[in-house]
Amino acid sequence: MTLRFLHFADLHLGVETYGRLDPQSGINTRVQDFISCLTFVVDLAIGEQVDLVLFAGDAYKTCDPDPTYQSEFAQQLRRLRQAGIPTVLVVGNHDTPAAFGRATSLDIFSVLELDNTYVIRRPQLLQVQTRSGPLQLAGLPWPTRHSLRTLDQYKELSQEALNQQIQGICAAQISEFARTLDPALPAVFTAHLAAAEATYSGSERTAVIGQDPVLLTSTLANPAFDYVALGHVHKHQDLHPQVPPSVVYAGSIERLNFGEERDPKGCCLVQIETLPEGGRCTTWDFVPTPARSFLTIEADIPPDTADPTACLLAAIATHQLEGTVVRLTYPQPRPDQPPVDLTRVRVALAPAYHLAGILPRLITPTRLRRATVDRELDLPQALDRYIDNQPDLHSQRETLQRYALQLHQELEAGDRTEDTEP
């Protein structure tokens, strides 16, 4: 028997950067991109007739989403319910309010007690009934600090010390999950957290390093589980590819910024096959979503060019701009070069979905190591070192050396004449 499920994460519905208001729907066009990717994921789940959909956290940009965004997310969950597909939602850090006791942005789905919809807002071990049999699902939501701060033994701890406590608590909880599993049934561990060996997208790394509790991959890859489904890191990756279980960040389903320009975006289709001779075999495939393309054009302007604008236009012409969020960078023209005609450049970039910027790059001049001139050198050697430090004099080296030698000889002759006078 084979059990199949879809794993995705980090929707971040509500991101409006690089978008504009759509007058027909009243929704920001970038938000429409995120809705489009979510619709693709749900279409895929229904089309593949998966047994379960697992969302590993961060449904919205903030913990108090716009009602329009809540409605869009709820409509897709309803489609899954209508298709008879159980859905498990893990609470992520963007879903969690800063104040202790407040509801998360996903709690509404548990309060409504919707059939086949499960919300993991605290450590929990579920047994979900699917069309292909039961699935054990151990879940950890985002490990929040403020809940521990309410306890006396944690109130005075530094952030680093509190993170260490959280890491220990999470590791113990994972071990407890593994101990209580039924080994005869397939089991998945899911969490929204940071793994120590994860690779972050460019802009994401600066925001999370040193801030999040971090767990070792060896802690997450407990052999009692058939698959580990993670959220929080936006870059898709398998942290444990050589031996089971795979420890997989599905990644975000849409790009948030240029830091994710080169990252593939999508979701994972997972299969857990129960083998006739006993044991289980897990395989998975990454399926790309129709995420918006981001493009950085790094144009060059040669020092001897008389038309910097033509150089930029030539660089732009080598790229397909339709549907992309684009930015152009170029070296600041030298003072003796004509300025860039930004109007012509903007016209050339007009086919793009959105122009994020035209940014000159400041060129830092290369500092040449200067040759040392000291008093131990004779005049020809000292002059040679001096010319080495002055690139504009290199072509006149021989002439300068000749005149310097002549002057040196005349000075020495004058000194000898003074010495012989009575």
C-alpha cells in the first residue's frame, strides 16, 4: 500500500512588495501572485488525489491578516475538504502573535471544528485517517519564547540562554514522539523551525541568524519517522539526503524579494510505500509553482566608451523581461563620459512586470601598493621607486632618469670645485 501526501510551507499571503492595486479585484497584484501559487498547489493535490495535505507554517505575512486574505486562504481549504482530503496546518512564527494567550491566525480553523482540518498550535501527535490508511503525524509549531517567559524559571534568562532551553525542550519532545509511535504505521514529523545545517536565501539569512532557536539535523532525522516535513526556511532543500528519513524544507511557494531570485519555488509530493516483505520506502518529488520571476541585470560600461546608455540598452536586450520583477545595476560613468539617459533605459525596461530600480554601482578605486623610498637608496634607485608610484610618469621613465643622472653629475662636479678652491 502507498500513502501519498503533499507538503508545502511559507505562503506569506499578504506580501505586497513590487505590486500595485488591481482595479477590478481591489487586491494587490503581488498578492494575486501568491494566491495563484496557492491555487496551483491545491489544484495539484486534488489532481493527484493525494491522501493528505500538510502545510508547515506561515500562512500569512502577519499574525493579524486582512480579512480578504483570510477569505482567500479559507476558500482553498474548503476545496480540499470538498475533495475529501485531510489538511494539517502547523502554526509558524508569522502566524503567532507576540502577546502570550492571543489566538494565532490559524486558530479559527480549529475553533470551527471543520472535518478533516487539523491545526497544530502546540506539540501534538495525531493519527489521521486517510483513504490509504492511517498516518501518524507528530507536529511542533513555532517554538515561542513568550510562553516560557511566563514561567518563573525562565523569566530572567538572556535570549541566548532561553534559545538553548527551547532547543533542549524541542529535542526532548521529538524523542518522546519517536518513543510513542506505532512502528507498524507510517509516521511523519512536521515542524516550523530552524535547522542548524539549513542554507538560507540571501536576504533571509541576515534576518534569522542569531535570533531563532536552532535544532541539529541529527535531532530532526530520527529514524522512527518516514519523512520530516519542515517550514520556516524559504530555500527548498533536503538536509538528510543520504539515508532515511529525508529532512525537507519545501521552501516558500512564491518569491518574496531579490534574495530569492535564483531559488526554485514549489512543493513536495511524498510517497510512503509499505513493502510486501516488511518495512517502508519513502520517495518524494519537488514540483515547481508558477512563481513570479525576479531578474537582476548587471550591466557594464567600459572605461573607453563614448555612449554609456548604449551599453545599458545592449545589456537589457539580452534578457526576456516579460512577467519579471527587474532591477538594473551599472557602474557610475566616469566624469569624462556622458551621463546615462535614464528615460531611454526606462523605455527599454517597460516590458517588465515591475521595475524595482535602476541603480548605479559606485566603483571603489583599486589601491595600488606603493613602492617604498628610503634613505638607503642612491639617487637612480630612489627615482625609479618614485616613478613606480606615479603611473602617469611610467612612459617618461628613461627621460627622467637621464636628466636626473645629468643633474646629479653636475651637483657632484660643483661640490668638487668648491673643495679645491683656496
